[in-house]
Amino acid sequence: MRDYGPHRVLPMKLKPPEQFIPNEENMDLTTTYKQDFNPYPVCRVDSFRPCENRHTSKDRMESLPTYKADYLPWNQPKRDPIKPDLSYRPTAARFDYRTTHQDDFPFKGIVPTVSCKPHCQQSLYTLPLEDLTNYKLNYVAHPLEKRVQVEMTRFKPSEAPFDPLTTHKEAFRGLTGEPAKSVKPNPKVSSCEIPFNNTTEFREKYQVWPIPQTFSRVPMTYVPPEEKMDLLTTVQAHYTYQKGDPAQCIRPVIQPKKSGHFESSTTNRDDFKQWPTAKPVPIKPIAQLNLPKGPMDYLTTTKTYFVPHPPIVTKSCKPFIPPARNEIPLIGETTYNISYTPKEQVKCLASYPEPPGYVFDEVDAFGHKLYHPVSHSDQIGSRKNSYLSANEPESPNQKELAVTA
């Protein structure tokens, strides 16, 4: 309080707002787009795409690919797989379940150990704690120097005009150059007829090594103990059951006293009695705002002052582009309409249980049923059992049919 003395505080002077003066001039609604971009007559540009010429060929397409023609399978015998000789068979003797740890380290009993931990004695000091530190002894409070306020220099814009020329516009000019040449080598088909050598360096140098026989330890024969096992535990051996009668209670029986009147008064009821209290009146603040008693109008500032006006329709300056119309009629012919020839769908004769127009002859050695065409004499004899319908006439050039059973 000695360094910071009280000063007189004056009220702040507020600057009065400037009075709004409306402008009497009319607003110019012309934009830069309407002044600089004027509509010009525009005509449709002709297409530079060449006309498509379709040449249809009547020759049959060769469907044999290069892979099937060049890569033919070799007639080589199947090689036997190289596998190690798995001649190991586990023994049928009984497995010894004892481990090396159980054989070498038997249980020798519990060994009592002596603790080497030193005895901890609590030392009590009666001297007071010295709270003087180097900071409290050596720190010297220096007076603060007055801060120097540096005036800021005002920004002065350059009076030279702005140069819109960039490095890209100055150094990079559009020069025509030669088109890039393809460096892709020409594909050459090898005409070598020597078969491919399937032996590799890995197969020649890295051969299969002989696997040595693993050494197995002969298990020790199990010798059962000759003595019988003592199944008694420590509790069963030392804590035996003592036969005797249960202890009798020596406590006397308390007989309750029977009286007609019950004394219900307690020390709490006699000493701590209820005081006569009244409900306190709540202290309410005096209302300084007079609320209106009429109904509330739900009009906001936006609904009151901002009235919707009809929209102003602006004129579009986009040039009119007429649709392109070609007077040449569209050619509706496709490759499918020109080359496709409809064919009659014929049902396979093998799907019938008895093919129409054929008579069963015999079954060959491979289990195939052989049929021969029906002659005029067979047709008269078996007219009742014939499956030939009126919609399926007999073909004059029928051959022998073989159906797999």
C-alpha cells in the first residue's frame, strides 16, 4: 500500500455518434458484366470429326489364338515326387513320464532360513527445522525501470504502378516442337524348336541330404515301492475325535416380569421436547419492472420492419444457341441385323426316352444303346407303339443314332 497510492478516477467521455444523412442520388444498377460483356451473334461450329466408314467382311473369322498355336503341350512322362523316406515308427513300450528334473533334483524337505534384514530403529530429533534458504538470504529486490514506448511508423503505399508481367509469361513461350517418338521395341516371334530346359541351378546343386537317425535315451524301468502308502493326514493323525457329552449351559434363565402398564417414556422424550415454531415468511425482492397485462404479440423486429417485396426479374445475357439438326436420315442397320441369320431350334433326340423315327437295335460293349432308322415295313408293323407325332416328320437322310445309357 506504500508504493501504490490511490488516484482520482474520472468518468470516461463517450464520443457522440455521427448523424446519418441519407443520399438523395439514385443508385446506378449497372454492373461490370452488363457494360463489358455485350451479346454477339454466335453460330454453331462444324464438327472436325471424320465420318466413320464401316467395312463388313463376309469371310469367316479365324478363332484360333496365338497362345493355342504356339504353346503346345509336350508328351513327357510324369515324374515321381522327391520325398524323404519316412520309415520312423513309434515304439509300443510304455512311456516314462518322469523328467530329468525329477530324477536329478529330488525333494529334500524345507530348510529354515535366517533373515539378514537389519532392524530398523526410528530416530527422533528435538531440534526445530531450519527454514532459511539461499534464495531468502541472497535475493535482492531491484527497482523496476520505466518502459520506453516506441512509436509505430505509418505504412506508406508505393506510388509506382503494378507490373502484371510474371516469370512464366516472360520466360515460357508457346513454341511448337516435334512429337515424341516411340521407344518400344518391335516384338519378335522366336522360331526356336528346341524344347525348354526344365533343370535349374537349385535342382542341380541343392540335393537331398541323408537324414541321420535320431538318438533316443533308453527309459528307466519303473520299480513300484514295496511298502504300502500311509493315507493318514496330519489332521487325522494328531487331531483325533474325543468322545464325550456336549457341555451344559450354566447361565441362569431370566424370567420376564409381567405387569399391566408399559412405561413408554424415555430420557430423550423427557429432556428433548419439541419447541413451538412458525413457518418463516420468504423474503422476496421488490419488482422494478412493470410487466404488461395485455396479451403478447408475437411480432419480431424482422417481421415488423422487413416487408417482402416482389422480386426483380433480370434479363439473361446468355447467347441463344439453336439445336443442331442433321437432314441426313439415320441409318438403322447394324452388324447384328446384317450378319444374323435366324435358325430353327431343333430338340436333341437324346432327350427322348425313345427317339422318334428310330428303332432300338442292341446295346454295345460300352453300354451304348444303338438305334437304326425306321423302315417302311417296321413303320407298318409298329404303328400302334410309335412315338412319332404329326408335327415331327421323318427325315429322309437319317443316320444311325447312338444314345448313352
